[in-house]
Amino acid sequence: MRPDLTREMWQAATTDAADRLCLPDIDQRALRGLKFNEALPERLATATLAARLADLDGAHDALADRVRFTAGPPGR
């Protein structure tokens, strides 16, 4: 983490983060690597890969976890 990150900065950044989660962008190379890529419409293939790569439940859980800020030695 950034050494200058404060509790207030963290709270401001994560307050509505769960509402802003979205599926990842899919690289064209990943689409070409699909087993049946020529049989699938590109939009369906993109949606399928994005859904497989995303861990929205895990992200929601991580954002709901409690966070503890501790101070380390100066300069580290």
C-alpha cells in the first residue's frame, strides 16, 4: 500500500466501490484462444470469458472485510 494512505482516503475510495464493480475487459487474443471461438458470436464469447474471469462475490467479500491501519517504522 501507499505509505501516505490514510484511513479517510481508504474510506472515501471504498465507500461505494461495491456498486462500481464491473466485469473485466477481454483481450482479443483470449477470444481467439477459445476452443469454439469461430462458432460463437463475439459478444457471447466476450461475456462468457468476462464472467469466468470475474470474482464479483470475492470482491464484495473483500470490500466488506474490516480493515486495520497500523503504523510501521518511519521511512518504510
